Amino acid sequence: MPMRTWTNEERYKYLEDPSELLGLYEDTKDSVYRQTYHIQAVTGLINDPNGFSYFGGKWHMFYQWCPWGAVHGLKYWYHVVSEDLVNWKNVGVGLKPEEEYVYDNKGVYSGSGYSLEDKLFLYYTGNNRDDDYIRHPYTCLAKMDKEGRIEKATHPLFKEHPDYTEHQRDPKLVAFPEKNRYYIVIGARTKDERGCILIYGSQKPASDYEFLGELKVPGYESFGGMWECPSIEHIGDKDVLIFCPQYLKLPGRGNGTNQNVNIVGRMDWDDLIFTPEKDFSVLDEGFDFYAAACAFNTKDERTIMSAWMGLPDVSYPTDEEDWSGCLTLPRELSIKEGRLYQRPVREIVSIRDEELDITDNEDGIYELPKTYELLIDVKSKDFKISLFTDERGEGGLSLRYDSEAKLLTFDRGNMKTTFNENEGFTRGSKLIDDLYKLQIYTDKSSVEIFVNDGEATFTSRVFPDESERYLAFHAGEVDMKAWSLKTSVDQTFVI
């Protein structure tokens, strides 16, 4: 089936009436690939998580949303809420582009949140196009009250910096309220096509920002051509720089050029220098992970992150159904021996339903439901297992561990539906410790794998057909437990 060709008029059409989307909603809500416990768009396309915050006794997530189909066009912020980071309810459109506001007339682009007293401040990039269709990015502010009413500030916090290209976006607030210091970090691109981060500062969270300079990261002066979705998080006694370098190929990651990485080090806010303590690491070793965002968390001490389970400039099988994308499970971040670790949020155990019978059988093949959690304690050196196989244990997605090389290899190339061949079909992670634990979450069209309590993760979209519902154990000695999982995300049509 040929992919639809979109005109600019179709992609950048304003949503005037929710009834315009009702037919699309009805066509897509019953797709066999709609997720059951991952946030996904009510219609159309979802990409970056935005404004992730704890405010007013609830977790708030906004996501980039193009309502019309599986296309990057006019972007909105759609709003979902949760009390436990697991069960999410649709609220409706949070921020919308407006012709009369001018500053965001061609899209409400990515950003962050900051809760203060009775308001949630929302920082975002207003994508403006002038009469000649030249882009002008503005860093904009909106405020949400505890009743969910959102009002945009009259004017942007600041406009584009003239010494850089028009690619300046994705504001992330970093707050030091005890010092009356607030910083906004912006992903940017220099005029000689280097990726970088710009930093603005103020003594107030919602006004009077001044340009402070470009972040210096020694050793990364020429690392990709645009740095999207930057953030600087303080975890334990370390700082972590998270960003998405574009136009960059990395060894072992196919021909893809959109990466999401982290660097553990020290941030000097006075001199605007981030000093790495180790080389960068890919944030997730799988195929479909981008635009990671950490929550502004006033509830507890955890650093919690979610990401878009997708990539720019690629397509997915559900594009033919006019919808695309989802977000990852929220993850708790920690630092161990100078390395970033990721675990699924502890609340995820609440959606365990029935424990499944996967006791030993003669052929090592087990039929499983479409959504499950699989916990594997590895007792031997070498190991191989395949997910989404047929009833003979053939095909599917394989995980193979080579103890001599300490290499865990993930291969989705033997599934019946393959896609995005340019990204390749295999990924590998060289482990610090021998493989001892795997925690695997499958949904209708995704898999997330947590290795050795978060030492590595593999996140990917997968699109199994009805016959690909088996697990095949090929080699090694293990203890396994599995649970079916409850539905925890809302599919109600709320605009």
C-alpha cells in the first residue's frame, strides 16, 4: 500500500472542531497494534514528551501531537494525567498553535514544566513562520492553574539568537530557587552546522531571561549537527547531560542519524562548562528511543524519565492506518560507578494481572499473551531466547549473550514484519557485569528490555502478527516468571 502524500495545507491545518477527528479516531482505536499500557496519541501522531511534572497531586504529561495522521505537521501539546505514573487519563488539548498569537502560528514545539505554588509553568518553543515562510523560533511561556486552565504569556521569554541558525528549540528549565537562579537550556545549531546548547539565565522563573552563552563540553565540539531536547539533571552527586545529536552515525547503530545520548560529569553554571567524567553512552541500545525528558518532581527524590518510542524521519507499519507512535514506560534513573542506570518505575508492578505458567517443558516453547512482563534470572554463562516466534519456536526477535565478549545482542530481523531497514536489524550492548537478569515488557506493538537492573536497556517497536505469540528458550540455565498485564491507558476520545 503506497504511503499517503501530504500537502502543507493538510499537514498544517488548524483543528477547529473535535468532530473533524471522530472518523479517524473510530478507524484507528481498534487497531491490533494499539497499546494497552503505553501513552499513545488519541489520533494521528505522537512524538516528544513535554512538560512532564508533578503538580497539584498528579503527574502531568503533555505530548507533541499532530492530530491529522501519521505525519509531522502542525503540532499541539496533548495533556494526560496520572496519580501513579502507570494509569493515565486523557484530558485533552493543553496548548494549541494560534494564528493570532503569531509566536507559535506553525506549531507548539517541545519544552518542559516547572511547578511553583499554585501554578505549573510550561516552557515551549513557538514555531513561527513569517510571510515568506521563514522560521523564527521563540521561547514561550504558559501557566496552568490547579483546575487545568492554561493561559499563554502575552509575549515570549526571548526570541531566536541571531548568531545561530533558526534551529533553536526545546527549552528545559533548570531551577535553583534557593539561590534565585533559573536557567533555560536550548538545543541549537551553529551557522557552521555544529550541534550545541545555548543557556539563558534569570533571577525569576518566568521573566527577565538574558543570554549567558554557549555550553562548553570539552571533547564534543563537533558531535552531530543539531542537539535536540537537551537537559542537565543532578542525580546523586553527579550531573548528567542528556541530548539528541542529529546527523550523526554511531558504530553498531546502522545508518540512522538520530541519536539520544548521555554524559555523566560535572556542570559549572558560573563558567557554563560541562566536564565529562567518562565518554558518552547511548541512552537506550534499542531502535526506537528519542527525545528523552525528565520530570520536574516535587513528590519524592526520584529522577524519572520518559521518551518518545520512535525516531524522526522514519516510518512505521501503522502509518498506513493513519496513526503512529507512543511513549516509553517512565523510568527511574540512578548512577552506579559513574554510569547511568534505568529501571521501570516501581509502580509498574500494580498492572501485573495473572501469573503465567511457564514451567519447564520439553521443547522450551511457551505460548504467551500479547502483553506481558517476563522476569528472567540467568544462572549460566551463555544464553539465548527468542520472543514473538511461531509455534515451532522459529523467527521472532532474539536475545543472545556471549559471555566471553560480555556482549548482549538484540535482533529483530527475523520477524515477519520488518521496517526501517536503514536502521539495521541488530543492536548490541557490552556489559560490565555478566548477564544475570532481564526484565522484559511487551505491549501490542513494542518491547522494552531492562538488563541487569538497568545497566542497559533495549526499546523497540515491533509488529507481530497473530502467529508470532510464542517464546522460545534456546540455550542457558534460567529461572523465569511471567505475568499478563492490565490495560492502564485511556483511549477515550477527549479533545
